[in-house]
Amino acid sequence: MTASIPANRFSETKFSESFWSNSRGDYVTGINVLHSKMDQGVVEDQEILTYLRERIDVEQRYGNALIEMGNRRLKLDGFLRDDGASLRKTFETIKNESIDLGNGHLSLANNLKELVLAPLVKFNTQVYQTTQQSREDIENRLKLFDKHLLDLDRSHAAYVAKCNTADQAEMEANKIAAEDAVARGSPPGSSSGDLDVERRHEFASQRFTIQELNKFLNRMRAEVPSQDVKVPIMGVYNHCCTGSAIAHWIQQNTKARTIEEAEHIGQSLSDEGFLRLIGQRGNRFLASPANFYQWRDQMFELLDEDDREEEMSLVKKTKQEVEKADAAYLAAVKKADLTRLQLEVGLFSHMDLLQRCEFERINTFKNAFLNFAAIFSNIISITQSVADHLLIFQEALRPANDVQYIIEQYRTGAFVPMPTLYNHFYLGSGYEQVFGVNIEQHCNFTRKKVPQLVTKCLSRIKKSSAPLTNEQKIACWMAEVPLSEIHTLRNKINHGGKITQKLLRLFDVATVIGVLRLYFLELPGSLLNGDEYETVKIIYSSVSDDVNDSKNDARISSIRNLLALLSPARFYTLYEVVKHVSNLIKETSADDDFTHYIAHRWGPVFLRPIEETAVTLHDKHPQRMMRDMLKMTHQIFEPIRMSREEGNLSRSVTTRAPATHLGRNRKGAVRHSRDLKSSPVSPTSNGQAGSGLPSIAVEGQAIPENAIAAAVAAANDNGSGVGATTPKLVRRPPPSRFNLTRYVSAPEMFSEQER
């Protein structure tokens, strides 16, 4: 599909691009400001309508009064006595003119009512109903989005808590397994068979878990007084307790209140094999100081084994809870993000509707004032001067200028969407998504200079634009694509996997360009570092818009040095996009209006401040910098690119590892997990910044080279240069998405490897 070139749209900014906030989930600030301006318009409409109603009433009363005065009969003892008097004829002429003037004012009042007031009232009613319905729809969407965000926060908190619980349970299980292995002389992990999650045992008419029963018996064994008992012939028995001491402890620490109940519990201990009678036959328990009982260690060892098995069963339970919590969290993320996309589409439609209504409102009143002036021009010459004044004043009314004035004076921020990211507990935010992921993190994971999405989209644009005419190629970049269509393509490629040209061919070129721009808007921060925003502003503070300005060389040198400090991912991504558009301008011989349009639309996308303020809303240096990069692409980018490639070539020779080591890396290299944030690559690691590059110039004066050298040295101190061999702590990814490594504690999941 080929888009048409919109007329006079090169520098126009729309409501849908101006009333947003850069805070996560804040869609209320900008829309409230816009609604307040629309409410102001409603008050203005009522003032105008009230004035017109009062004016019509005045004109009617004035016309009726003039007609009444003109029809008033002459007195018999006055002018009627002199039929031919010239004074009477003159007075009668004046009275007749009063009647004509009165009829003219009645006609004026009627025309004002039918041609001015009635259309305004009808338009005002229709616009109010339309905008009110749209506002209610947006308010409902905002409430739904807030609800889903709240559900998302709750599910994320539950997910993190479950993961921490699972890790703790696994560490405890591993510890128990290790202790068992030492005691049995077998390696950890030798236990077999599935274990029940929880087992309870009935003992003395009470139900205990293994842990509860173990604690109860160990406490009794420790607190009941014991002694050595000598039995004739049999010898000496160690750690024996009298029946009365055991019964007394049972009465104090259980619900048993009588000797019979205590003896019943003691008999249960004997029957279960924890006590044995010394010096007598049988195993009857009596609360007698003459009966001695000895604790049997074998039964406590078996009880400890059951306790360990129960600990191991808890691991399975916590793992299942983690999987359920993770699924709920992922569903909440998708639900919240889908609601966000629908909300943004609704906000775009709502803001466009408000802009059209505001334009039509002002234009309707302009036409009403024209009719107002035309009506006055049809009456007597006394009102002609009033009509002339109205015609003069209405010429200065410009509906488009009034709409732009609202944007310039009350705008709250450009459209910078903030996607809801799925932050995997083990793999980080770069898992199963592309939009909104840090570009360095994404390129480090894919091991590519430029994100796959950018290269695939540019390739699709270039191939599909080949058979088009020059006007059609330009129109593709200037077309206004609905946000819903862009979201459709975004959802199909936002999966972290391979993006195919077959999929992109299902969408037109304008939509692919739109999703490419949306990708840069959803990055966490602009492609050019937001820290350099003020530096770029200083560079352009005293430079005119003329590309042949005398300070042009110094400005270009300064911009080149700033770009040389970018990370490889940011530099090469910016270079590919700018080179593509620059080649398009040269190929189509596009005029300066197209260059101005691209700079106006893409400049604030590549360079925006860290925090939007009332001052930065009116800055123009991002557009001016984009214009310079488009017109002087070769002078700005080529020196940096050649310097980086030469630096990479030299490092590849000096830091080459032995062949055997490289072979091992290719076969069994451990991929770094994406939940660990890699340090930003130093500019000097790619050979693009150094003492040989020119300094940044401000107002025609170069900044000393030692300022850049200090920045480069500080970057080198971080140890991010290529070829560094400092051991780095990396995390081994788990074998599957939800499989928690068994018998390995959390600290053991990390190991040191050379970068």
C-alpha cells in the first residue's frame, strides 16, 4: 500500500504526540491538561452564546421601539393643524426613517438568530455529546489499566516470594542430603522415589507430623531425669528413667491430667519401641519409681530419617508453587500490557477527536462571526462601520494557529510509551521480549552489532521501496499509520526469536517504519545518551540554522566526538538508520521540506532528556542535530566507523586465544544469563575515542582534549575493554524454564569464567 503525502504537515505537531507523561503508567497528567483546555473552550462557547442571545434581545427591543416611535400619531393641536407645513413633512420623513431603521434591526435580530445562534447551538450540543462519550470511554479504560497494574504488582510480589521460598527449601534439602551422604558414605542425590508432601502419625490419640513428633520425643528425652541402673547378671544399663519421672513429665507437658492418662501415653511409647522395660519381662508401662525404662536410639534414628524425607518433599511442593506463581505473573504481565496497548490506541483516537473538535469549534465560530459581519453589512450605513470593524478583526483569527498555541503553551510531554516488561526471576527482562529491553543487553545476548529488529525492518523497507516512484518512497516515511496497526506488527515480533522477511511482507512499508520508530520510543532512554542532552544543547546554542554557517566545521567535529563516545550497539544502530534515510534523500532528490520533516519527527526520538521539563518541551536542538546527521552523514560517521574497525582488527590480533581454547569455547561455551546486567562497553574498547580525535566545540571554541581523555580513562577503569581477562561472576542458566537445580544451593549456581 502506498501512502499519500499529507499537505502542509511537515512541522505540525498533533495532540496525540504532545500530551503524555514519561512516568510509568501515568496517562492521566497529559489528558487532564488537555481536558482542562477543552473545558475552557466550553466556557468560551457559553460566553459567546450568551452574548448573542442578549444582542438579539437588544436588537428586537430596539427595533420595536423605533417602529413604535415611527407609528406614533401626531397630536391634533400640533402638526395636524398645518397640513402643508415643511416642518411636518420633514418630521414625518424622520419618523418613516425610524420605521425603516426599526425594521432593519428586527431583520438583523432574526438573521442573527437563524444564521448565527442556531448553528452554534446545534454544533455545541453535538460536540459536547461526542466528546463526553469519548471521555467516559477513556476514563473507563484508565480505571481498567490501573486495576490491571495493581494485579500485576500483587502477582509479581507473590512470584518473588515463592521463588525465595523455593530457593530456601532447596538449600535446606541439599544440606540434609549432604548430611545423609556423609553419614551413609554415599554421594548426594542418591535418594530415590517420590515422597509425600506431608505425612501425619497418630500417637497417643493425637496426630503429629514427623517433625512435630521428633521434637516432642527429643524434648522428653532431654528433660526427663536419667540414671545408670545395675541389673544382676545383666549388667549396667545407661540413661534409664523411672516410670514415675516419665509420667510426671507427661502430665506437665501434655493434656494428660491423671496418672492413668500419663501411663496410657507411656504405654504408647513402649508399644512404638521408643522405651523398653529394664530388668523385667514384657513392655508394660507403670508410673512407678521401681520400674526403669531405657530410650532406644534405633527408633530415633528412623524418626530422623523420616524427618529428612519430609524436608525433601517440601522442595517439590515449593517448586510447584513457583510454577503456578510464575504462570500467574506472566499472565498478569500480558494482560496489563494488552490493556496498555488498547489504552494507548484509545488515547490516540480520543486526542485526535479532541483536536478535530477544537479545530471545528474555532472554525465554526469564525464562520459565525463572518455571518455576523455580513448581516450588519446589509443594514443602513450607521451599522456599516461596525461591520467593517468586525471584518477586519475576524481576518486575524486562525483556527490552526489557535490549536498550535494550545500545544505550545500547555503540552506536558511527547509520546514515549513505557512497556510492561516480563522480568524473569532467573533470566532477567531480556527474556521472550524485544521492545523496551536495553539495547546493549539485547546486542550482547544476540552477539550482533545492531538489533535484529532494526536490520530486518530496514531491509524490508529497502526491498519493498525499490519498485516505487520517488514520491511514493517519500510518502511512505510521511504517512500517518494508526497505532493499532503498528501494535499488531509489534505483538507479532516481540518474542525474542527470529524475525522473518515473510512476516514483515504481510505489512506495508509505512507500518514497518512505524514499528521501527515505536521500538526506539520504547527503549529505556533515548538511543543517544540522555546525559549528553545538555551538551548538544550548548553546541547548538549559538549556531544558526544555515548549514553553511562559519561555525559549521566546529559543530560537526563536536557532534562526531559525541557519537564516538557511544557504545557499539548504539552507534551502529544510529548509523544504519541515518545512512538509510540519507541515501533515500539523495536517491529521490528530496527537498529541504522532507529533510525538515524527518528531523522534526525522528530527532526527538533519538535524543531526548532524561526528564522532560517545561524548558525541554520547546528545545529544537534534537531536530537540528538530526538534520546535520542527514546532510553530513559521511563526514560525521565514517571517521568513527573506520576508527572502530581498525581498533577491532588490531585487538583481534593481539588478544587471540590458543586454538584449543577457542575450540572448547565453540563447543561448550556457557552463555551468560540475561538477568545479569553487563557493564557498558568503554568507548576506547572499540577504538573510536582517543587523543587523535578532535575535541568538542562549543560556540566555535574547542573543549580541551583532556576533558575527553579523562572520560575515556574513567571508562577504561571499569575494566570493560576488549581483551580483558579479569574473572567475571556469571550465572549458569537453569536446565529448563522452571526446573530448579536439585541439590545445588543458590551460591553454587554462579561460577567464575574468563570473559
